[in-house]
Amino acid sequence: MCELDDVIEYLELQKAEADARREIRIHHNGSDEEIVGGENWELPCSIRSLEICNLKTLSSQLLKSLTSLECLDICNLPQIQSPLEQGLPSSLSELTIEVFPNLQSLPESALPSSLSMLTIEDCPNLQSLAESVFPSSLSELTIKDCPNLRSLAESVLPSSLSTLTIEDFPNLQSLAKSGLPSSLSELTISDCTNLQSLQ
């Protein structure tokens, strides 16, 4: 017969393992072997945070099946032109897109309506942002090292935005102060060598 303490210890262990499975990191180790992500994977639908890096590509069904996912970090999937074309879970609140040299634009309505934090980094060929690309729920936006993105039109930034960070925009020449959302409480601009002033 099991002792009560043994049962409690077992249940605590099971809970700890379940909590651990809520955050998963998948990184290719840089070997010559090519890995295609998600074709035969069975990730628990209960995971809340997922980081995927250095895979050859990614199955579109993998992300759609993660109905509890809140945080997603995707980095360097060279055969994917846009990570948004894979479809994102509607539960997502934080998204980081890093090292996508083939990404040229962010299409309209591609981001989930629940998104509150977005980071776009090291996308050298990103040239444009659709007028309605950012959801009205977005409160924090960071864009770094996207040298071909020349402007941030006032119609692009949502009225809900409270924090905006812009770094390493050598081709950004002007930013209309009047076009910034009135909700903005924190603005950081760094390494924008051709930006003369906020007008």
C-alpha cells in the first residue's frame, strides 16, 4: 500500500514535468544534417512558450495545433520566405521574428488579434509594412536591424501602442512626431544615422 507522502511526491513530480513541457526550445546544432521541423512531431498542445531556431523549414500544421501557445520565438528558417504564411495560433500574445533574410513584407491581417508584444530583428530585405499589419491589441513593438525598411507611416502604428523601439535603420530619414500614437509612453531610437529629427 502506498504511503500518502509517496503519493504526494509523485503528484508533485507529475506537475513539475507538466509545467516543464509548457516551455520548449528546438534548436538545430549546426551540423550538416538538414532538419525539417514538425512533419512527424507531436508537441503537447498545452505548451505556452516555443522557441524554434536553425531548422530547414517548418510544417504549417505544427503551429496551428498549439492552441494554448502564448509566446513564440522563430529564428533562421532559411527556406521560409515569411514565417507568417505558416499561420499563427490565435492565442499568441508575444512573437519574435529573427534572421529571416527572405522576408520582404508583412502582409495585412497576418498577425493574431491577441498579440501584445512583437519583435522583428535582422530581416535585411524587409521593405514594407502593410497599413493594417499590426493588431489593435499591440502595446510593445521593437524593430531592429532592418536596413531596407525606409519608413514607418503613421497609419501603420496602432493606437494601442505604448512602447516603440527602433534600432539600426540606416535608411530611415524621417519620422513624423505627429503621426506617433498618443498612447505612446516610451520611444527609443538608436543607430538611425540618416534620421535628422522628429518632425
